[in-house]
Amino acid sequence: MQAYAIQTLNDQVVVSLVERVEAALSPTQMRIQMHAASLNRGEFIVGHGLHGKSDVPQPVGLEGAGTVIEIGSQVTGFAIGDRVMGRCPGAFALLAVMEQREAMPVPKCLSWHEAAAVPLTYLTAYDAVYEQGQLKAGEWVLINGVTSGVGVAALQMAKALGAQVIGTSGSVDKLAKLQGQGLTLAIPTRQADFHAAVMQATQHQGVHLVVNTVGGSVFAEDLRCLGFEGRLAMVGYVDGELSSPIDLQALHAKRLRLFGVSNKLRNAAQKAAAIPAFMQAIWPALDRGQLRPFIDQVFPFDQLAQAKDSMQGNHHVGKVVLSIP
């Protein structure tokens, strides 16, 4: 069975198409004929450790969508022929294995490519905006890297809640592609120089929530932008900056809350724990077409390397997806 593998060679992440033996199903697993899988920047960053020992080829791909073709003996709620989406290891393959607790029905309004962009990306945004961020109608949120996959998903969820959204991106052209997505204020910058614009937009009250998908280069500026009892979600660090000064006086006086959004150290049960609440809060909006993943490019199955290079070139808005025949 054709599948992609990933390894680190000479400090570079390399993907290759290989023949992989199909694994036997456990009682709680389903075998999925994959139709699409989406790319996530973190899995292609050297040192993130998302695929085990980096110098040994490992299955690659974290989320996708397809048709159930085999089910384990304890699987309930799903049947052969069902359209499903979910997080699953080795998603860049003709066939993949998905745990029942990670599987969700494909919303009727979404294509395979759109469904493949939901599971990891929207659950990450849900964690930042809903679960830990506790964003409410009328509040303000600042999203660094708003044109990324998680950034667009967080923007859509925040607008669905009735919040006001400020987004930063280093590209004017990429921000222009988000017209119609509901940005209250778009700030074209890669620098930590957006405090004045944020404070002016919020009548000098500051924002209630920051979703930082960029990293340490903007962390201190984010703290300055938070208002009283503000929250900061640390989602990623594509800038490579893993440290930042913290204004302890502001943290203390404004009663700020800082939290991480990551599955790296969670066990399987912890990762899946939010899915029932996600199904209640977000899935119906996807099923109605009120929320739709923003797909920038779709690459054919034999072009994962080109898809990876395109994503790492930072030209896309939203998600890059691999189509699987």
C-alpha cells in the first residue's frame, strides 16, 4: 500500500513515497480509504518530534478524510461506507487507521478537501478560542498569523461567537484574501509594532484574547495588547523564537492568563476529550456551511514534497491539502 514516510537527513526534513504494510485493526479502530489529507506546518519542522526518532522513516500526516472500509469489533456509531474525518497517524497514504474516538462524520456541506482540513486545525482553534480562551460575544481577539490554517479557523469561530477580530500578517496580499471572513481590523506586519493600532481599535481597553500562532518575536507585544483579565493562547512558534521577556507587573496587575495549546504531551484519551464538545459547538455550523475551511491549494497525491515546499514558502492562506486517489 502506497504511503509517505518522513525523516530528517542533514538537518532537513525529507518525505518519500514508500510501500507500507497495512496494520491490523484493534477493536476500537477503523480502516479508512483516504480521499484527502491536509498539511500542518509543525510536522515538517526539524526537532518538533511529532514522528518519533527523526532519522528513521516514520509515517507522516496528521489529519484527513475518507470512507470507512473496515471496522474493529468494538466500534459503534460508524459503519462501512460512512464518510468520516479525523486525526490519524500516517494520513498521507491510500489507507489509514483511525480511532473511533477521533472520527467525526463529514459535514454534508463540505468537500473531501475541506473535510480533511477540519480535524486538527479546527480542534486547535477550538481549544484556543472556546475551551481555554473562553471568548464571548462582544469581546475582542487579536490573532497573530491570522492567514494561517489555525488563524483562519480561529477567526471564523470568533466571528461566529459575535466577537471583534484583529489579525496580523506579514502580507497585504494574503490579508486581502480574507476579505469577507469578517476581520474588524487587518494589520500588515511581521514585527512587534501593532500595540498602538490595537489600543486605538479597542478604545484603549486592550483585547480579551490573543491567539499567537507566530511565536516569541511578538509575545511581549501581545502582553501589552491584553486588557484586564485578558488571556493569551500560545499556539505555535513558526518564527523559531522560543523565549520572550514577560512583564510580570502587567501579568500581576491585569490578572492575565497565559496558556499553551498543544497535544505534544497529551495521551490519546486527553487528545480526544474535547471532540464531544466540539461536535456540539462547531460541527453543526460546518454542516450548515456557516463555517468552511479556507483551502488555498490542492496538490495531487504524488506531489507531497511540492506541497510541503509551497506551505513552507509562506505564500498560502488557510490550508494546503493533498488529494488522494
